[in-house]
Amino acid sequence: MYDALAQGHIAVSRLRTALAGLVLPRGADGQLSIALDVTAWLRPDAECSPERLHCHRPCRCDGVRQTIPGWPYQVAAALGGGRSSWTGPLDAVRLGPADDPTEVTASQIRDLVARLERAGQWRPGDLPVLFVLDSGYDIVCLTWLLRQEPVRLLGRIRADRVMRAPAGMRRGTHPGRPPRHGAEFRLADPAAHPAPAQESAGVHDRFGQVLARCWGRLHPKLDRRGSWAHHEGELPIVEGTLAHLAVEHLPGNRDPKPLWLWHSDPDATAHDIDRLWRIFLRRFDIEHTFRFFKQTLGLTRPRLRTPEPTGGCG
């Protein structure tokens, strides 16, 4: 069996094309919402296996270390609605040691959107494809890299970030360069927040009362580091909508923590915000997909020597 697995081959391109042509779950408005997240094929004992990375997950050995060696895969799955948590898996890309995660994500999204368009799942005039991300992604950089694509991005950001309002008019009469950034918006300082541009309230069966507030056309002040270290020319102003989600309670009587979302559309409406926070909560359906792959289908049970038999994605 292991010889067959090790020497087997999957026509990855044909499989991706076939998945893009299936009937996919959609929202009530017909928009495609696709979750992106990373899951790992853990190989902690395979010390000679190539291209393993430290995957974020509590270690089973002592419970102290928070990473386990393995092969990380970034999976894209279409999200549905209603009471079902089934998703429509569309793509998987293995992240290698030399890969830039942001560049890989941008390339994966471009390729996936192109396949969806060829399959007739998206046509000019349709709502942009919405990609839903967790906090591990550089969503601002992705917004910039994908600015020419028919997509929108929605993702969680850290609660200690600082955003900037649009720059106002230059003060004073002396000549000089006009300002690029306006007043600071510190997410961790609610007392200093201006009045929200939009508000939306609702009731969720698991979280009770939900209040979503948003502020439009905010942007971070970028520095030449990380994803922007090698950017040519002046650093851009990347505007989006910032949304704060407050819930009444969490399952298990846990205390809710501040939840901040970034949406790449800088002019989101109250209807958009009411819809977007519900879609973001559906992002967790992809976790059920991962459990189904691993626990029910036994996807990661084989102890492979190299990652190539998994499909050669990468």
C-alpha cells in the first residue's frame, strides 16, 4: 500500500478544474464566499522527511511547545448558509520553506478566481468573490496585491493595531508637502473612537445579542518591513472598512474578547456589515471540513516519507 501511495500520481490541475465546476454553496444574494485557512499534515517523528515546517499547534509531548513539525497546506473552501456546516473544497496549496505566505495566498486567489470564471461560477457584473481570512494573514497587503481582481477580502485583525483616518487639508500658510495620514484610530482605546459610520444589531442563536459597528476609509500607516520591505516607490494608502463585533456571550460561558474585522471595501454599508459578520462566523465551518478530512476520511493517517504523493501541490 505504501509503495502505491509513494509512487502514485494525482492530476492536480484536472482535479482543481473539476472542483471549480461543481455546484457550490452560496449566500442568499448569490455571492460566492470562500474561506482560506491552513491545516497541517503533522510529521513530528519523521526527522528525515524534507520541507517540514513548524506548524502552530500545541505539542503533544509536553504541552508547552506550541509548534509541531509537519507540512502545512492552505485550503480554500466555499462557505454555505443555513444550519449546515458543509463546505465546498476548491483548492489546496502546500507552503514550502522558501515561500512567502502572502505571495502564495495572492497567487492562489488569482488562480482560483480564474478557474471559477472559466467554469462560469463568476461572470462580469456578478458580486465580487468574497474571501474570508483569519488573523494570521496580512490582509492589508493582500488588499493591495489583489486590487485588480474581482474580489473582496474580509478578515480578523489584532485588537492592538492603529489605523489612520484620511488626511485632511494641510494646516498653516507655509509651503510644504500635504499630510498623508489623518488622526489615529487606536483599536485598543474605545474611549477615543469617533462615532461609527454604520451600525447593525442582530441576534445569533449561539452568541446572543450582536452589535456590529464600522468606520469607513481607514488605513494603516505602512513601514518598509515584512511584506512591504521590497516595495518599489512610495508606500501606498490602502483604505478599507474597519468593523467591531460585540457579542453577548460565547459558547461555554466564556468571556467574549474584542473582535475587529477588516473589509477591503472602504465604503461598506450597514447592510454589508450585517451580512459580513454573519459570513465571518461561517468561516469556522472550514474547521469542521478539516476534521472530516482527517478524522473521518483518514487523510493524514499514511506516514509518508515525502510530501509529493499528497498531490504535489506547492
